[in-house]
Amino acid sequence: MSSLDPDAAGKAKAIFGKVPEQLRRLAVVAVVLIVAIVALRYYIIPPSLIESRLHRQSTVERETGKTIKFASAGICGDCHDDVSKKKSAGFHKTLSCESCHGPALKHTEDPDVKPFAPRERKFCPACHAYDPSRPTGFPQINPVLHNPLKPCITCHNPHDPEPPRIPRECAACHAGLARIKAVSPHALIECTTCHTVPERHKQSPQSVRPTKPQTREFCGQCHGKESKRVDAPKVDLSTHGERYLCWQCHYPHLPGRT
Amino acid sequence: MDKREFLKKGAILFISASGVVRHLERSTTASASTTSASTTQKPAVPGYDPASHYYGMGIDVDRCIGCGRCVEACTVENDVPREPSYARTWVERYVIKNDKSVVVDRIETGEGGERKFKEVVDEADILRTFFIPKLCNHCANPPCVQVCPVGATFSTEDGAVIVDEERCIGCRYCIQACPYGARFLNPRTKTADKCTFCYHRVVKGMQPACVEVCPTQARIFGDLRSKASRLVRFQRVNKIHVLKPHLNTEPKVYYADLDGEVR
């Protein structure tokens, strides 16, 4: 060991003198090597490369420093309170604004950077196209047949979508009747003139049915002898088919001119 | 210059240079150690203590409509390369046919939101079918961490398995070791890439991007250490299963009402 220690060489010259020249030179090289290795290990290599605690710390720091792009729910309502209030009561209440509008953190920092607004027809079917794998009850349409080429937002408000639209027109379901009536003398008479339609008929058409005229006098308003309508054929209600309601013999959607 | 002179001058140069280097390194390591000391006291995000959290995710299988918004959001948030269809989270469609054979298909989403399937099964031939969102399970006992030869991947204190992309050598061991196929080699950085539970969002109190955008709330993110968290409630009210429990990886992604065919 003493031959490796350069300090010992100065103090014990006598002993050192006996050490062969080659060994002394070798000692210098060894010392240089040791110093180099120690310097490399402890001073030159950054500790974050050696200590796992530090390199994990730096990884966590790098990871937490990554840029956020989605602003997260709730923040949109700070400015767009009208839309978010509307949405929170509707069927899309579980959706985050960014589900459709895309990442919007930049928009919250600078309102001039507009987030994505899907207006094309291809966007909504991502969720609402019919797919047998989708859970039962999830509203789905066939994008090929459902009002082709029309953008969804022309009929549906994405911030307050309605469940399958209750048709305003009877013809939506009763297309056959509507076609017949359209060419009949009764073409200009509204369905609701003769039928009272309970609101619930639209939800459960089979169990809640519209009314039919239950008196002969109903038809008599136009077709009775006393009626002032000039364009309606007249009958004497007191003698004409007295035991029956009119529509039991005459088909009111296509009344024949007899 | 003879050999002796060369060695002499070399030694003098080396020793003086190492002195300078040592001085420089002293100053940098001193500042590094103070910063690391301060970060162990002060977390990366002010007010955030990783030791008091332990994150997991719940998947409500019956709610997933397979729209792929989560995949798209993850791709955007984490800047995941789009080609060739790499993803940190993905949605599988399981179709169990009448003859009990199973077709598994990963849905592909385009930027506009359209979905594509590789295989279309005739509807009359389907016994049952559903979507399964998948992602890194952030196992409590992660096989990917065990195999990493350079220690580049590890579990954080709060339960996320993350990759040190500066240390990763891209050897793909972890990709092979993951039983859930949750890792891929990022073609841009040439290092292993995976879901981080959106660590950069989570530490700031936000939800991961996929959870944020899920329209049906099929994904539930939460803290397993907090009794009040949505995830703990989710675990309480649902029948929970994890993927491949026999591998003892202790996954922290919990599936409610998972079909037995899901692998």
C-alpha cells in the first residue's frame, strides 16, 4: 500500500529509495487513475443519473410539467353560463363541453382562439349511429336513412337535445291515411277537427288512442240539412241511417260522392 | 517530446483540469442537491402531496358506447403519434357469436370522429356484444417495471406507472412483459410510451383527458386513499373484476360487470 501512497514517498525517503523505479512510476499512473475514476463517479456524472430517487424525481417533474390541453369541466360555465345551464338540464348533461368542442385550454387563456365546433353531419354519429354493441336504450339512428345529408344541428340542438322527436304531423306515422285524405274532399280538414289527440298518444300510440266523433250531429255540422256549408252534400239526419254513426258506413278519410 | 515529458505534462494537465471540473461540478451538484432537497420537501406542484393519494380507474362497461372520444382526447392531450395507430388507451369491441366464437376488434377513430371497424359481423349471428375500454392498468405489482434493465420505468408514490423517456433505451422488454398490451414504442422518441393517468393533469386536481371527455361517464377516475372518492364509491356499488387477475399484477383499473370472455 505504501508504494501507492505518494505522501509516504516524501517522508520515508530511505524506504522509498529501495522501491524500484518502475513501481514508483506505476504508482503515479495508479493515483491518476483513481483520481480520475473518483472524479468521474462523484463529480462529473450528475447525481440524477446515479441515484434512482433523484432520477425518478426528475421524471415526475418532467411529467408534471407537460402542457395541459383540456381545460376540464366546469370552467366553461364561468363565461358561457347560459349554454352550460341549458346543457346541465338536458340529456347531454353528462357530457363535458370538451367532449364535442375538443381541447379548449388555449381558449380559456385567449378567448380569440376558438375551440372546435362540430357542425358536420359526420360528427354526431360517432356516438349516435346504430351499433349493436352499444348499450340498449342509448339513442341511436341509422345515419344513412335518418334525414340524409342534413347536418344534425339543423333539427337538434346539441346543447339541449331532445329524445326521439315527437312528430308534430300525424302523417309522420299515419302516412297512408294522410295520402288518402290528401286526394279526398276532406283534404282541407285538419285531423284534429275530427280527432282529439291526447298528448300521451305520441308516446304510447297503442294504449292511448285519439278520439273519433261519437255523435251523428258532429258530421251534421256540415252535412246536416240545417248546415250553411254550401260545398258539403246534405242529408236529413233524422231519416238517414239513424241507428248508425256516420263513419260506420262512410269512410271519412275518403268519403265517396254518392 | 519524449515519453517522460509527455506523461509529466499530461499528468499536470489532467490534475489541474480535474480540479477545475471538480470545482464546476461541486457548484452544479450543490445547486442540484438543493433543488432536489427542496423538491422532496416542496412537491412538483404546490400543495400536492403524492403520499396521500393512490390513483385508480373504474370502467363501467355497460355505459361505454364505443364512440372513441377517449382515444381521441388522449391522443391530443398527450401528443401521441397518430401513425401507425398507436394509442395509450383504446376501445375494443367484443362480439360473441352464436357459435360462441369471439371476435375482438379495436375501434379506430379518425380525427373527425368517424369510427372504423376491421370486421363487420352480421347482426343475426351475434349472441352478445359490447365495448371494453382499455388502458394501462397501473398495476400495483407491475411486470414492466421488474423487467426494465435500466430502471427507466417505475411506480410513483401515488400509484402511476410512468416512463423516464430520457433513461429508456428502447429495448422493448417492458412492451413484451406487459400482459395487457398497454405499451408501445413511440416512433418519435424511440422510447417506451404508455398511459400516465394524465399525471400532469392529475397532480393539478384535474381528471385524465379520457375521463374528462367520456360522454356517458363510463370511466371513473379517483383516489383509492379517499373514502369519498368516486372510484371508491364505484367499487362499493358495483361488482368489480380486473383483467387477468391470475397474473398477480394487482391492476388498478377496475371493471364493473365485465364479461367472462374479456381477456
